[in-house]
Amino acid sequence: MKRIAMLNFGGRSFEFHYRAKSEAVDLDFFHAHQGLELLLIQEGVGQLILNQQLIPLCAGTLVVFQPFQLHRVRMQASSVTYVRSMTVFDPHLLDRYIKPFPQLEQFYHHIWKEQLPVQTFELGAFAERFNELYGQFAKSLQTETEPNLLENYILFLLELFSSFRKVYMQQAPGTLPPASGRKLGHIEAAMEWVERHFREPFDLERLAAELHLTTYHLSHLFKESTGSTISDYVTARRMKEACLLLTSTDLPINRIAYQIGRFSTSYFSTLFKRQMDVTPREYREQINDATYR
């Protein structure tokens, strides 16, 4: 079973679904992904298996899944439709925008990186506010152009985590604990290493040595768990960053090529076209054309 879902955000750094519905079917999925996920249950009942615990789910529940965290969600088929809104995003995206808000930044880093005592939250009186936030951003998806959409998403996340912090402090009272860190498995640790080093020339031997594995063992584990090779994963991460830079900055293509892997412009253009079916210049022009229509 492939347990690590390789999320493809395309030119964005997030995935968003509003009031997704499933009717008359039992849902049962077991996976993990490299993004931070906030799942809002709006209708339906079910169970969550997380950290060897069985947790009931119902309308008005907010669930947070940390990057690379294995979880299993089981929703029961019944007369009640299962309706949920969710967002998954690259946690490094918000990190650069949340720094002016030190208390919110501390909370965000806790949710992102630390061992959480609670990961499901009954929203109660806050449910209306969360439904409103998800609904407002869903509307912006229908009307905003791509560059403005990223700005709106950042604002959505800032408001979402500000409201989430209030809920968290009520249901997990006390000061936020000092950094303790979650223990990562080999695959999770490899992905985290790639996140820190993807802008450098990739060195499999260095990665394997830091994880105290042989290159063969690491490559075999990664392929078995994700269905992807490590080099393909590194390429996908670089292409995601390239799409983001092409969409949201005016950096020349040669600078982007260097930033995402110290590539030459010609090699980067060839690699990008192989992955995206268009050249970096064509991709940027398509985004600009869509913006000004």
C-alpha cells in the first residue's frame, strides 16, 4: 500500500476543497502527505485512527494532520451525507508571512512541528466562524486571478490559525509546551531533508549517510512507500518551487534556474518542459494572460 501521498499542487503551494460530498458509501483511506492539513467536518459521522487511537468524528469537528503523519479516516455510509472542507498546504509557505505575529508564529510552529496532545477539536460556538472562513475563500477561488489568489490564501490561513489558536487554548489549556519535536521515520526524515536542501545539487550519498542508511536501503524504502524514486521527488519539489516563483515573482528565468538547484538556464528549461509540457517562459506568459483577461 502506498502510504505517502505525493501531493501535486501544480503552480500553487496548496490544495483546497469546499464542502466536498460523499453519499451512500463507506469511506476508508489510510495515507500521509507532505503538507499540513486542516479538515473541517460539516456533516456525517465516522472514526479517525491516529497515533494508535480511535477517535469519533462528527459535524463541527476540526482535525489537524501534521506533515508526513500517517492517519486513517473511516466515514460511515448513512442517511447523512459526509460533507467536509479541507486545505492542505506546504507549511513553509506560511512561515515567511507569519513572522510579524510572534504569538501566532509560536502556535503555528507548534502545530506544524511538535508532538500534539490533541489533534481533533470540537468547535462548538466557533463552528460558524470556521464555516465562514472556508466559504469566503471558496468564493475567491471563483473570481480571483492567480497572483491575487495566493495573497488571499495567505490571509485565509492567518485568520484560520488565529481562530484555531483560540480553540486550541480552550481545549488544550495551559502554555504551549517547549519544543520537543516529533520523531520522524526514515521516509519522513528523507522528505524533510529534501525540503531543507532541494535548492542544492542533490547528493543521495550525503542524505543516506545523515539517516544512517545505505543508499540502496534508502532508495528501496522510499520507492516502496511512495511509489516514486527520491530523484523524482526532488525534481517534483523543485518544479513546485519554480512554478511558485514564475507565478508570484518577476525573477528572470536564469535566476530561478539557479535558485531551485543551481541549474543552467538551458537545462532548467528542458527539465521544466519535460515535467510541465511548456517552457518556463510559456508557463509565465500563460499565467500573465489569464491575469489580464
